Amino acid sequence: MNAFIRHHLPAIDFHYSCFDRLLLNGWIRNLYCAGSIASFLRDRRHIPFITPATFRHISAEYHGWLNQHAQDAGLEIVEPPREVRREDWVEPYYQRLGGQQGVAVVLRCREQARVAVCYPRQGNRIESAWRFIYLYYFYLQDAALGRMFIRLCPYFPFNIQVYVNGHEWLARQLIAAGISFRKDENAFLACAAPERLQALADSFQASHLVASVEPWLRRFLPYFTDAERKLGYRHQLFVSQVEYCHNVVFRQGAALDRLFNRLLDGSRGLANPHKVAIIFGRKQFYPDTRTGRLEVKISKCKTPVLRTEFQKTSAKQYVRSHTLLRTETTCYQVNDLSIRKDIKHLPTLRQVLGQSNERLLEAQQDVLASYVDRGQLERLRQPTVSAAGRRTPGLRLDDRRLLAVLRALTNLRYVIGKGCFRTVDLLEDVQRALGKADYQLSQLRYDMGKLRVKGLVTRLPGTRRYELSPEGYRLAILYQKLHHRLYGPLTAGIVEPVASDNQMLNSRKARLDRLYEAVDKALQKLSEAVGVVA
């Protein structure tokens, strides 16, 4: 149980983690290259000479077959308007099914897809190329996966794309297990057995996807015979986009609203050390233009979303259905996480993305409150002597270099994904924080060595990568809060106050400035009471 859940447990009804949206690409590996395509058409379809007309004939046959099949089965093939949200547009068709298994509707859409093409001027050379063509979206109600769609390319070699939702699969598992629940779209707001819900979510794997997708492909793609499928001419699924979420259901919506407002206000100090103000009135605002950045985005439903990203992986938090706080990591390129795209690696993907959500929640708890054990600060200030007699200086709270390194370490781009970093990754951020371009990598390694000796960062075995320890993250946030939010502003107000500030009406001052003044006056009264004022 992470610190965020543990701290707010009295206000939480239950919490769970699961895959949310999964977008999978599918292709036939035996038809992936030009040579295998030519061999298949020659040996299995007895076409010795392949021309552009060959591929046109295959696609024309499929278009004709699907139109006839739809007419016989009473299915509608329609073209949706361009600027509509398709999930909403197909909802009436799902309502007609009444919860029964089957095809809700088939959409015909002109989009870009990768197909096999033949170039007669180059000796009928075959290669894969992107073309704008008509694709078919089969919106389905599956017995196991629930609502889903399969996008099928009617041009050889018939590549596909599959969309599923983990909450839909979970709902059917709960029904089969006889567990009552309350669900709002892709979120569970109540469950009679939360532990069983989590166990079912952790059991989701590739076999559940294959068991549902293959029967639909056999029905809507009869081009390949059963014998050919047994020879390996069958689609394999690969992860194109994945969302893994941690959902925390609170008992009272008001308590969650207050909590999330604090997160929105406090998180900008965590991910943007320069404390750039976030403007809520705009659709999007990017306070940091580097690769790792934090943004508050106002959704179409006027819901604020706290989002941070790095490369092709992002993490976001938002409130839905008034009582549910969702922390969600989305990855558009799982290779960035050193995970293969094949769906058989879903368990590894679950572990990595789940840990990313846990780290973000831990970081958010540190935004709300920081903790330090008694005596630990003094021990951190003392030098450390290793068993070999090597002496490492202690850590000083007001050390500019230390604060700059901690500022770089707590950037949220090192929270998402695998949560690790190399020393060289920090150099540019530390130079920017210090305002010194001549700060060298050797100096950074020396500063990182002090943090490592104190146990605030740990080195991953067999690599040159590091990660912040839980205690290191808490202390890093504490040091920055004290310096940037307390020591610095109070010292400026006491040592060099701005005279014009005293002439400003109190009602026109910012709330934070009024609080600083209150602390200054309280310290003055305390000094007078204990007799330390000259």
C-alpha cells in the first residue's frame, strides 16, 4: 500500500488497478515481407504472375462478400460523419442489441492504412506502402470482452486493429462470479468484493484476447482457410497503445474535490521548480517546453486533468463520477520501456505501468505532506566514513548545488515509465537550476556520490542507471519546500522588504503573501516574548 492510499485510507471506500483502454495492431507474420506474399499467392492461390490487378481483384472480392454477408445477416454498413466521436455515435446501435452478443454496426471509413502494392514498371516488385483506402470498423458486443471493435483492412494482407477495454472484460468476470458491482462507463464505483476484483484484474492476459478475437476474424475474414490458419497464416496481436489505471473511490465527493484542488495547486511546484503559474481558462497550457513537462488540461467536459509526459509515455490524474480519483499511465510506444510489443508480454507491461502509477501517487502524497524522522536531518549533515576509510561530506540544507540536483531529480519525467535515470540525464537540468553552464559532469558525479552514500539514491545492479529511494524522494521534496516556499520568501521579506508592499491594501494582496506576513508578525511577537529582540 503506497503512502497516498495509506494516508487517506479512512476516506477511501476501495481502490483497484487494471488495464483500461488497449489498442492492438494485428498482422500475419508469414505475410510480413514481399517474398512471403509472393510465395503465398503462388503456392496457395496458384497465381504465378502478380500484377496490380491481382491485389485489386482480392479486395474487390472481399468488398462484394462483405456487402452480401451484411445483407443476409441484417447488418448495417454505414459511413459516419467526419467530426463526431464514434463511441457516442454508435451508442444507439449498441442499445438495439440490448446487451446481447453480436455486431452492433459496421462503419465504412476512408483512412490511411498499410497495404501490399505492386509496381509493374519495376518488374512487378511488391512492397508495403501507405494508402488512403476504405476500412471497415466492426463494433461488437463480445461475450467475454464486452464492447470492442475490430478495424479490418480489406486489402491484402488484411491487417487489423483491435480496441478493447479492460473494465468491460472485468465487468463480465464479476457477473460470472456472482459479485455485485456498480459501474459508470469505464470505472467501478462500488463492488461487493474489492479483493476479488483486483485478483480478476491481475489475471487478464493474452489468451483472453486471442480467444475472443480469432472467432470474429474467422467470421469476417473467410479468405484464409482453417488449414492455412494452422500453417501460421493467422493474425498476431501487438500493443500499439495501452492505458493502465489506478482508481481510488472516495466515500464523499466533497473530500475528493478538496484533495484534488490541493494536488492541482501543489503539483506545479513539484514538476516545475520555477513555479510558473498555470492558467485554467485556456484549453491547454504548457509551462515547460522540454521533453519532460507538466500541464493542466481542461477536458471537453470542463474537467481539469493533471498530466505529465516523457517521450511516448504519459501519466495523468483526474476526478470522474465525483468520487473516483484516477491515476493513469498511457504508453504509445512500449519499446521505450524495453518491453516487446507482443501481447504475451502484458504481465510485464502491467508491472511496469502499475509501478509508474504507484510512484506518481507517492509523489503526490509528498506534494500534500512531507515527513522526516527525528534526528535524521542531523545525521544527513554529518560526514560518512566508509569501511575503507573514505570520508564523504554531509548534506547541507542551504547548499545551492544540492538543491539544484534535488530539483532535477524530482522532475516528474523520472517518475513515469521505469522511474530510473543516468547521471548525464540530469546535467542540463542542474546547469539550468544553478545558472552555470560550466557546471561539469564530474561535479555532478561527486554530488550524486554524496546522495548515494546517504541512501537517497540507489544504483540499479548491472547498469549505470539510478533511482530515487522512497526516503530520498520525501527528503528532496522537503528540502525544496523549505528553501523555496519558506526560508527564501521569509528571509527576503525580513531582510529586504519592499516598501510599496506596506502601502497596498490587504484585500488586494495574494493569499500567500498575507500568510507570509502573518508568519513574520508571529515570529516578531515570539522574539519579543522570549527576549531575543534587541
